[in-house]
Amino acid sequence: MIIKKFVPCIYLYQEHAVKGLTDTTIVDTNPVRLAKYYCENNADELIIFDMSQVDAEHETSLDIMKEICAVAEVDVIGAGNIKRMEDVKKILYTGCKKAILDYEKESNIAITEEVSLKFGKEKLLISYNDAIVLAKNKELIEKYISGMVLMNAHQIRESMQMLDLPFFVQINQIALNKLLEIFAYENVCGVTGNTINENVKEILSLKELCKENNIPVETFQAAYKWSDFKLNNDGMVPVVVQDYRTLEVLMVAYMNEEAYNQTLKLGKMTYYSRSRNELWLKGDTSGHYQYVKSLTADCDMDTILAKVSQVGAACHTGAKSCFFNRITKKDYEESANPLQVFEEVFDVIKDRKIHPKEGSYTNYLFEKGIDKILKKLGEEATEIVIAAKNPNPNEIKYEISDFLYHMMVLMAEKDVTWEEITTELANR
């Protein structure tokens, strides 16, 4: 059974979001802000069409795509201006989960096999206007492509006759109740285009309508009903909230039944404010939403652990976490969180770049420039190879540490973050 998705799209032209592929009327001068808006209104995924004409503009569009991927709480799909395999790589390296080959262009058809073998068919979709192109390239598509984007809603039946692959349908104008008819087609996995862009605030209502008509949509499915929990004297359950990346404890709040159901419905943490005696969607005022990654009950079913993607600060004071008032502490050696160690060392390196310190080796490298940094990085890589031939295991630890330090200097020089590196590794 294919889950049906509501997928807004951003048509990116000259650094702005515009109306469509053939209409460059500006919709928003800040595409990143628009992407956040779509996520806040329960989009399931995002598609970005790069409409740039020249290489310099294309590079700027890729930078904007990267910014969008960094803030988007949903998967992003990138399309446009693909001429060779390198262009697909650049789109995927922005953080896009998938790239779209334009099958109206012979050059895109020609690189399908090469790109699929390089990045995997699950990373590739195709876009097309006429199902005839599916018939002409049926074997190629079946072997090397995971899905499609139909740019012409009148070709749905023809597309299903040609290929048994899931596909999105781009629709720019249609009555909202007609969406149900489109979603009823088995292979249609989602709708995109201005119909969704202009009605993004209706996504929740449309999902409810879909569920009433037995059309499967993207929602959180809870293994436990509210009646399965053991409630406190106020009829609520405490919720411990963690950052899903760092596992840092951010805050503790409370849910009643309405807050629990609303959290599952919206995918954003919703609590009950005991001081104000009202439902509280975290971030509704500040914009500091908490997007649900997982909810887990404890062994007694009387506490919930929520792992979330935190936008901005969790605490009303502006602090990332509410837990900063140290009461007491005994000296002990903390078990090192590898990513935290990398981040702490990297923060020092970045600070040296901004605030030079006399006698600092790090500042010496920055002052000498990129060639010196690369020379040292190459030397340290060689030292690792030599150390690996040594039976003493400690030597290779030292050399790898030296290499990682110099690599972080290079990262700071080139404005690359650990989060970008770990995200790229996770994507692979």
C-alpha cells in the first residue's frame, strides 16, 4: 500500500521563489523562509526546481538548496539544471534525499544508467510530461529509477499502463475535493505543485478527509492509546524531551489526552500548560517548534520520553536546554560523546579563526593559508599509513588524532560543519 503525500514545491529563480516553471512572478524573496513555512504546515516532503540559466546562478541555487535542506524537517528532492553526472552529485551533496532527471531532455536520459550505478536507483526520480517517454525508455526506467514525477495530470492512466512505479503528480489548479480522485489511483504516491503550495494550511484537513475515505496518508501511528497510560493526580503524563541528535535533555513538560492526540496529529510536540490551564503547541509563539522523531513510554507507562528535532531554544530563557542551574557536582571523568568531543574541539578551532591568539599553532595554519593546511593534512595522512605498519596500536591513535585536528582546521577554513559531514555519512 502506497502512502499518499502532500508535497509543496519551490520554483527557484534568481534567488527567489517564483510562481512556476513558466511564471517568474515572485512568491517569496526568501526561499529558506518559505521552506520553513511549508514544514510548519505539515508538508510531507519538498521538491525544489532550480530554474537557473547560467553556471554562477546555478551555484547560488545550490547554496540555497543546501540552506533549505539544513532547516527542513522533511525530505527534500532536488531538480533542474542537470546536464551531467556531476550536477546530480551536487544536488545530492546539498542534502537532498533524491534528485530528479528531466526526461524531456535526451541528455538526462543518456546519463540515467551512469548516475544510478553511482548513487543508487533509490536516489533517482524522473520527471516527464507525456507517458510516451515511459514507453520509449521502459527497461531503462525499471532498472535504474525508483519513482517518477508526472508534470501533466491528464496522463495518470497512461502512466500506470506503461510502468508500475510510484509517481507524484504536479497539479497547478484543481478543486481540492478532486485530489481524492487522484489519490485513489494506486500508483500515485503524492501531489505537488501550486495546488498544494496555495493550500498548504489545509493539509491537515485534507489528510483527515483522506482517512475518512480510506486513503492512507503520512501520519504518526501510535502503538498505545491514551487509556494505556497511568496518569498522575492531574490526569496527565510527564514528558522528558531530548534532542534526537545529541541526546541532550531539553525540558520536562506534561501532556493530557488532547495534547497527546494533537502531538500525534501534527507531528509537533504539544503539551498542557498547568500554569495557564490550556493546550500549548511548543513554538507556536516563538517559532521554536519541536518536531517529533520518536515517542517512547517507560516500563510503568507513566512517563513519555520524546526525542525531537529542536528549532532554536527549548527554554523560554533563550537557553538550548532548561537544565542549566547546577546544584552540585562531584569530580568524575565523563564518558566522552564522540560527536560532542569533535564539536568542542571544532568550536575552539573556529574561535581561533575569529579571535586569533598569539603563539597559537592553529592561527599559524590559518595565517599561512590553504596550501599550508593541505600540506600538513597530506603529511598527517602519510603518518597514519606509516603508523599502521607499527605493531604498537597507540601510535596510530596519535596519528589519527593529529590528522583529525588538521582536517578540522581545513573544515573551518572551508566553512564545513560536523553536522554536514555526519549527515552526508548517514545519507550513504
